[in-house]
Amino acid sequence: MASPEQMGIDSSRRNRIPRPLTDDERARLDEFIDSIHYSTRYSDNEFEYRHVQLPKAMLKAIPAEYHDKSKGTLKLLWEEEWRGMGITQVR
């Protein structure tokens, strides 16, 4: 499997190691789970993709360590991090 750098992923835009949510943080995000919007899947010759849109109110409840202040976006999250927020990739 290719490394993140070989795949064109800027590893500096993610936490060095996964930062799990606390129980309190997870509880604050639970109310938004049903409002997450998942695009249909699409692919190229190598990968399958899916966009996930989070409600604006949910973004405000996500811990600051998950935000990339230099870009004004969320960081590139580890799978453990986005799954911990309730993003499942399955409707």
C-alpha cells in the first residue's frame, strides 16, 4: 500500500497521531449524526470516493484540535477520528 505522501496527502494537515474524542465531546456530536449528508459513491480507475457534508452546527462542536486554522477547514482526519465523530460512510 502506498504511503500518504505517495498518494499526494499532506500529512502536516493532520494530527501527528489520532486524537480520540472524549466521552463528553462524542455526546455533543451525537445529536448531529442524522443530519450528516453523504454523496453517492463515485470512482476513478484507482479509488472510490464519497463526499461527506457536516451540518454547520456540528462543525462548531468538533474539538479545535480537529481544525486546520491555516486553511479554515477540518484537518485531514485519521479514520479513527472521523468514525469517532459518527461518520460511517454507510447510510
